[in-house]
Amino acid sequence: MVLGLRIDPSIVPSPLIGKPAPLISLPRLDMPDKSFSSVDLRGQIWLLNVWASWCVSCVAEHSLLMKFLRDDVPIVGLNYKDMTGDALDWLAKYGDPYYTSLADADGSIGLDWGVYGVPETFLIDQQGIVQYKHIGPLSRADIDNTILPRVRELQGEKTQ
Amino acid sequence: MILSRLKISLRYIRLLCLWVLICGVITPAATLELVEFDREEQTNRYNALIDELRCLVCQNQSLADSNADLAKDMRAVVIDMIRNNHDDEVIIRFMTERYGDFVRYRPLLDSRTALLWFMPFILILLIFIWLPAFIRSHRAVPLSAAERQQAARLLQE
């Protein structure tokens, strides 16, 4: 019980870990007539970051994402249940770390990914398998101690 | 005259109780969006399913009780799947594939959750069977006559 008390009960483990990432095929936020498909990122490790202009804790996480920017790990933004105008304004204000941002206006893609709180971040490997899910805003420690080591692990596995 | 007054107030009390009862029944349903199905069987299935699925945002509420946005989205999926004639199991599996077993409001009974399910009965057994026996075995044994005399002597010192 003592061990149980240390677990945050509001964090729901994702059943997607170890499974193929649900397909995303959505219009790009900045170019609605162009669409992006998650299949395009096969062969690459990438992050899916669920965000929204109405999400307060996304602001804190965002500056970390801007600093995290790396060529080898693109971050795809899933703009969740948001208005395009608000979303684009928000990116203009806080910066755009995203390889591309996608408009999930009705949240149906979010539902496929088991999103229940914003922000959430997923790590997907080169084979398109979901390797890790982070619920809530990312902290410096989360990136340094969890995400980056996993990325290095996955990169190491590939070159073997 | 008092009797007739009593009869009237009784009638009002009965009406009041009926009113409270009705409000108690319709109020929970009133917070949800109105849904209409073609068949009554679909309505029954819907009401049963939204009681069985958990709102991931307000995690101690079922989809039937929650006003959260996500709950509304999840209910919409359930409605859609019922209208498309999917089985209950298929609908529940759809949700557990995305949100995990936690989305079941009532946990499945399997080897992991057996302890959760049976703990109340185990505790009842413990309290009503084991505990009295435990207390009885530790009860003080009355002193024999010889021991009593010895104690009296020691106390007088």
C-alpha cells in the first residue's frame, strides 16, 4: 500500500506502448490543402506532441521543445480541438518547434491515440512503434533522463 | 377538523415525495445530450455501456455521469458504433485498445484484479472469524488460588 501511495493515480498507462502508432493523415495547420501522413516518417525516430492554444501548461513545455529541436528527432505537433487561427497565433507568439503541425479539430485522432489530457507527448521509433508516452508537460528532467536516453537507445539499436 | 387537515397535509407530503423521486431520476439524465435511437434495444445498450465506461478526465465518474468534453466525444463514438450495429464487446474493446483496461469502470476480474475484488470479503472474514479467536487466545487467564495468595503476599511488601 505504501508503494501504491507513491504512484500518481491520475496517470493512465497507455496501451499503445509497443504497438504500431495509429495512422495520422491530416491537413497541415499552416497549409490546409496539404496533408501529412505519419507513414512519411517511417525510418525516423520522432515525437508527437499534443498541444492546443487553450492549454496553459503547454506554454511552459513549449520553451523546452524549442530548445530540444534536433534534426534527427522531428517533433510533429498535434493541434488538438483548437481553432486554426488561434493555433497559428500561438505558434507565432511562442515559436514553432514543429516539423509540421496538424489540425485535429474534432479530437478524433487524439481519441485514437488515447489522449485524455493536454499536453501529451509520444515517442515513436523507426518502425512506427510507440515506445513511450508522457502525460502532462515535459520537464527538463523528463527530456534529459527519459526521452534522450530512449532516443539514443533506439538509435543504437538501429545501427547494430 | 384536525383529521381532515392531517389528510390534506399527507397528500401534499406524498406529492412532494413523488416530485423528489422524479427529480432524482431525471436530473442525471438531464445533464447529458439527448440521444435518439431507432430501436429501444439500442437505447438500453447505450445506457448500459456509458455506465460501464469510465471518463478518463474525471476518473471517478462513468461516461454517464461526466460533463467533460472528452466524455462527450467518447459517448459520441459509442452512439455511432451502436448505430452501425457493433456489438458491446467490440465497443468496449475499441475503448480499451486506446485507453487501456482502466477505461472499464468496473474492473475485469482476472488474476491481477482478484485481490481488489475479493478484499472486502477477505476483510470481513478476518474481522468476524479470526479476530475474536485471536482476542480470546490472548485473554488473561484467571489466577489459581495459590497464585492469588502469592500475589497478595507480594503486594503487601
